[in-house]
Amino acid sequence: MPKAPADYQLRYPIDFGDIDPSIRQLPVQLYAADFGKSRGILYTPATGKPRTVVIMAHPRADFSTHYSIPYWVEAGFAAFGFNTRYLNNDAMMLHENLLLDLAAGIRFLREEQGFEKIVMLGNSGGGSLFAYYDSQARTPAGNRVTAPPGGGPPNLNKFDLPTADGYVALAAHPGQGMVLASCLDAAVVDESDPLASDPALDMYDERNGFKTPPAESRYAQDFVDRYRAAQLARCARVDAIARRHIADASHGRVAMRAPDFAGSSADNRNYFARRAMAPTYMIVYRTQANLNYLDLSIDPSERATGSIISPRPDLANYSPFGLGRIVTPDAWLSTWSGLSSYARMASNLPKVTVPTLVVGANGDQDIFNSDVRGEFEASGASDKTLAFIEGADHFMRAGGTKAHLGDPRPRLMKLLTEWTRERFAVS
């Protein structure tokens, strides 16, 4: 496995604020084929027109100023920091709509800007997003996903999905639904009560091996097995709740299509019309409960105890902030369900056959080394590379037991830019 030298120092700017003012920046606003609006900033070197552009996107995070952009441009590439229609809004997110946004972005780069080669940089949640996109783009129309898991549009067979030329999975998880399934609190016994618990399944109960961080917990294998099974069972229960809500809304739409609907009372028409339109928002309590957070003997790595959200997941588990906490039923099934979402690396990566680079952070507290190796193994590319960055946390900052190695980003970007240059001409 290739590894960037720990002592390598890149002269590129580290802070985004230090970006060379001569770099050209083009803000763009794009519309997908269904008129969904997305935005981005295209960065190009001050002189010359690169042949290759790197597009980076995340389902909901702002990637218009992604930390890698100055490095790409300094290396002679163009970089497109792209934000989807669901920027800062995962409560209503349908991954199938996100694919239409990516199609608009790739079409803009290829047809309007004339780039010959496009490399997809899938960082964190962007990894499973781009894998889902590329797998669908390479599936012949007629065989693609016909509807999100909860039903309704879009039917991906009806849209043009232009392909890209390369794929980088950077600290990428196996799918947002898969990540949430691994950190759902298995002890929850009532989805309407954030405190109702089964103590026999509580990973934050000392009787089950818990120790207050930063002390390390230890969970017996029997508990681990029961806990993981209970997490999937809870995911299935939440799926069932979501599908019931969707069925209720569908009942309203069916009633509106009835022949006698127009002649019914105003109260009746208003009720069913509103019921068909109004989603029932779901609250998913306690989503900071992955055993790996506190038991470092599970999937060993350089990580410290805690999660990317908090060094005290035992407390953050009950806080208002967390993954997938407030969602529509459709968003839950499309994005956050580990059982129903189609945005899964395991099923999509075998169809991604373009040159592929899979990079893990050894100190990552939420994406684990087994996840990264599994992505590499699942890749369908004949040209594929696996690498790990020492002393790096999920955000490629210094972290974990080898944080003393210093800022990992120069080492990371040396790896990324050299891998890309070897396969795709700069100019």
C-alpha cells in the first residue's frame, strides 16, 4: 500500500484563506433536469487552461471551499467545489435527487467548460454519493433505479447521467445509512421517548463494559453480537415507521384521484390535499452509539476514544445535534436507513470501473480501517490503489496516537495530486 512520507513538506498553502489571489474563481448556479438548483465555484490557475478538473461534492456539506482546492490548483488542475440542492439540509434529502445535481455539475464541466478529464473526489459522505452516481451513470437506461426507496420521483431512467473519468474515495464511509446503522443506540425501546432504554443493551452502562472517556471501554463479544443485531432491528423498526407515514400520505393522493373527489365537500378536499402534501417529520433519538467509539480493540487503528462529533459520545448521544435526527420518511429511507438506502458502497463500487484511489485516515473515529479496505476490495476498477494517511483524523487534521507527525494534509495532497497526474494530463 503506498504511503506518503511522514516528513514530506508541501509548499502549497495550507489555509484556504492563503489561496493565491491570482487564481481565477468562477461562481456558478446550475439547474438540474428537474430544475433543482445547485451552486459551486470553479477554480482555475491564473495562466493556462487545464485539461483535467477535480469535482468535489458532499450530500449536505459546503465543499465550495474544500481544503484540498488550493493544492489542486497549485498543482495545475482545475477544481470545482460543488454544493447540492440540500446544502445544510439533510432533513429532506433524497439521494436520487442528488444524482441529478451531480449530472448538472459534470455536464457543466464537460460541455460548457470543455474539460477533457473529470475526476470525482468523494470525501466523507461524498464517497458513497459519487459511487452511487457513477454506478447509475454506467447502468444502461432502462435498468437504473426507478424510484427512491420510499417511492415517487425521480425515475433515473428518464435522465441523462454523463460519466466522469476517475474516482477518489477520501475518508469515505460505506454509505450514510450504513454509518447511521452502526451508531444507532440499540438500547432505545420507544422511538417517541429519548430516555426509554433497555439496560441490557446500553453501551453506556458500566455493567456492560463502559468506562467514562477518555478511559477506554471493553465490551464482551457476546454483548457486541447482541448489540449489532439490536441496531439492525431498530433500523428495521424505524423503516417500518417511515413506510407507514408514506402510506398515509399516499392515501391522500389516492383520494384526490377518485372520480367523486371534485364534488366532495370543501372540508374533505382540503383535508386530503393537505394530507397528501404535508410530510410527517420523524425524530430519531440517540444516534451517537457505536461500540467502536470507546472500545479501541474493535477494528484497531490509531484513533482516540470518541467520535467526530464529540469526545464524549455518551453525552452527545442525548444532545439535540446528531446524524439523521430530524428527517422526513422519504429522506430516512433514501439517505439514512442502513437497510433501505441505495447509496451503499458495497453494491455500487463494483460498477465503478474508472481508475480509483481509496484513501483512509488512520486516526478516523467514524470511518474505520475495515471500511476503507472493504471499499478497495469492492471496487470494480482494474486500476485501483489503496493508501492510508498516518496521524490523520477524519478531516485530515493531525489526530490520533500519531498526531505528532504534524499536519497530514501536505502528505495527503502529495499522494492525491501525483496519483491524478500519473493518469490524467494537467495541460
